Amino acid sequence: MGRLILIRHGQSQWNLENRFTGWIDIPLSPHGEEEARRAGQLLKDFKIDRAFTSALTRAQQTLDIILKEIHQAGVPIKKDQALNERHYGDLQGLNKADTAKRYGEEQVLIWRRSYDVRPPGGESLKDTAARTLPYFTSQILPEAVKAGRAVLVCAHGNSLRSIVMDLDRLSPEEIMKVEIPTGEPIVYEISSEGRALGKRVLRPAEP
């Protein structure tokens, strides 16, 4: 049995500014850096054997901060754009509230949460899954199912939604309701067949 830990990067500067980010390479905000440190504190008792992240700075920064926080900076890391966020096409860089005023809140919600509806010039979650899941299945899952292996994946809301959809066997309708929070590790126990045996979300203790 292996362990798979999924974590969405901390708040980026464009998350803070409420803008569609997609593949634009935006760094973490100061709050995002703090979220990454808190995530590291939640993972301080875990030994990580391998780590995977996207080709985007905000995910790589989050991973680096976490590994330093748990004193495991020497963990082997693989980076690949297969784990990148959804490409939001023509919406990238636009303010989300302004976009909702222009196109209507319902339309923007469909673009953001639906499974197979693309934003103009961009990817749907289905499109994202088509590049993320083959990489997850061929590169990440084999590492996680090896005896005693713990694998950390630091990526993005929608690339992680596609992985969660697969592991939790969710329908397109069910995945619409799933939001991956920033900076909260999701820990799966994985069977030797690559199936999820258990799942828990690590959250900071209430003050």
C-alpha cells in the first residue's frame, strides 16, 4: 500500500486579485507563501519519497516551501506541464467579477465548474483530464503504489480535480460541486492495484 498526497498551491497574486490565471505564470502572494508553510506544518510527520509538480511557478514555489518546512528538500522532484492548471483561454488575466457582469454569473460558473464546457479559446475540465490523467496513471500512480512509498503532488485546482474525480469515481455532475482548497493536503491510501482505500483532508486546528 502506498500514500498519495495532493495539494493545491497557495494563493497566487492573481488569486488575490480575483483574476483568471490558467497557464499565466504568476507567483505566490505573501499569503500564499504562508499557506504553503502551514501545509508543511501539517505534513511534518510524513516522510515523502517522491514529489511531482507542474511547469508553473506558483506550484513549484509551494512545493519548495513545503519540503523546506518538513526538512526534506532533497526529495526527487519531477515537473511536467501535464499537471498545469486548466488553460482559461480568452479569460486569462480578466477579473472574475467583471467577467461575470459581462457574461452573467451562471455562464461563468459553467465555465469554471462544468466538466465538458470550454471557456472561449480554453480547456474544459474534460480536456484537462485528457492530459493530466495519462501522466498521473503512467508516472505518479506507479510510484505511489510501491510498498512504503509516499508521493506528494503539488498542482492546481483543476488538474487536481481531474485526479480526485478519477480516484473518487465521481460523475461529471458530482465533480461540479468539488472545490479543492488552497494549502490543505488531501491524503489518499492507495492499494497495490492503484485504487483509493481511504481519504482524509488535513486542516489547521481551529484557534
